[in-house]
Amino acid sequence: MLYETMRKTPRWFLFDLEDDFPFREATPEEVAAQWTAHMGILTVGGHKYYVDHYYGEDLEAPEEDWQEDWAREIAHEEGMLGGIDAYNDCMGY
């Protein structure tokens, strides 16, 4: 799972300066403005943000995706412990 996340193409996002969490995808203007802003901090709607790459999951992904991710992760662990047959059993193949 971590490897899959690292392989994703990074996108520019606005990160909240207070909680260091991605807020939304940055516009091209915001990406360009980060290079001229004081210390790279942008003020949007009265909140302070910085622009950085985000390699994680899509912020708009449905909640159910985590269940599928965990099922694959558990199957991966089972496969490492018990071989390919254990992986296939866990995935329901």
C-alpha cells in the first residue's frame, strides 16, 4: 500500500498551516504565487496555507475505499505468512 501511494504522481495541494493537513488541490495561480509569497505562506479566505506536493489518497475518495485497502493489506500479510494459497483464500479467489 505504501509503495502504491509513493508511485502516484504528486499533485500540488494547499496545506493548512495550523494542522498540516491538505485542504484542497492548489490552483495554478496559487502554485505560482507560493514562490513570491513571504516565506511561501498564502492567505486564502483569511486562513494561512502553504503549497506542497501531496502523494496520498484522493481527498474526494469515498469512505468505503478504506475497507478495500485493508482487505488487500490483510491478504498481503497472509500471503507473506502462509504463501500464495493463503493470499488467494483471503482475497476470495
